[in-house]
Amino acid sequence: MGKSSKPRHNKPKKRLYAIAIGSNRPLSRKLPPRAIVAAALDALDRKPLRVKAVAPVITSRPVGPSSRDYANSAAIIRTRLSPPELLARLQKIERRFGRQRRQRWGARTLDLDIVLWEDGACRTPRLIVPHPAYAARDFVLRPLSAIAPRWRDPRTGLSVNHLRARMERPKPVDPTLSTR
């Protein structure tokens, strides 16, 4: 017998993604932000996603108008999904946790952001990877440095650890701005 006439479909290669996770609004007394982060990690570890590494949860001050502190973490996941497909999956998980997109930087039950992916950069009308602001956010870099310290930013070539060190470096004080 000859070869099968069925067409061969090559599955897309599995890729690694760095996901930032944050919550500062409880769903209930039994589900405060730290518990939401833990539950979100469980949701990220279901097919077609697989969690490969998880950062410790930290507490951070909010950016923008919200007054509630955040519980933040990060995860490295592996999936065959493209960045836009993964974004759709992450937004579906956010909605399951009651996420409503009303106010930019407002309180939220769950925020899942694609920070980096192993193939470098991706830009679509709805998604930019690497995340445009991650390199200036300690609440992203601190957890990410615990699980992916050598992952490099495709724009700058700097590692996550290097970006974090730059952020933590004391800034020079301008002597002309004296408070006397």
C-alpha cells in the first residue's frame, strides 16, 4: 500500500509566555485578592495552557485611581496558542472572575497580561507584546525576576533581572530642586 492521502497538519509549536497576574478587588469574603490570584493560576493550568513556573505573590500599591493594594504574581505558561488567541483565553478567564472593563486602572478582580513571549515581539490592533509598560513596573518585574530572571526583553536585549536592577538603582537628586 502507498502513503496515506490524508493531508498532514503540523501543530503549531508550543511557546512559552510570561503572564503578569494581579487582583485588588475581592469576589467575596472567601475570595480575597490573594485567593483570586491562586485560583487564576489554577485556571491558567488547564488545556491548552500549562503552567511551568509560578512566582510568589507580592503586595503592591495601585497605579491610577484605585485605593486598594494589589496581590501580584507572575507565571510562565506553555501553549500552542498564538498571542492573539492567548489574549482571548486570558480575557475569558478574567470574565469568569467577574472582571469588568469600566475604568482604566480601576479596581479589578483579576488582571492577566501577556508580558513576554519566547518568539519576541507581537503587535496587533488589540495586543502589544512585550507589554508596553512592564519594564517600568516593579509589581511585574519583581515576581517575574523570581521565575524568569534571564528572559530578555526583545526591544532592549536586557534581562528581566537587569531591568529590575535599573528600576531599583537610586536616582540622582537634582541639587537645583532644593526644598529650602
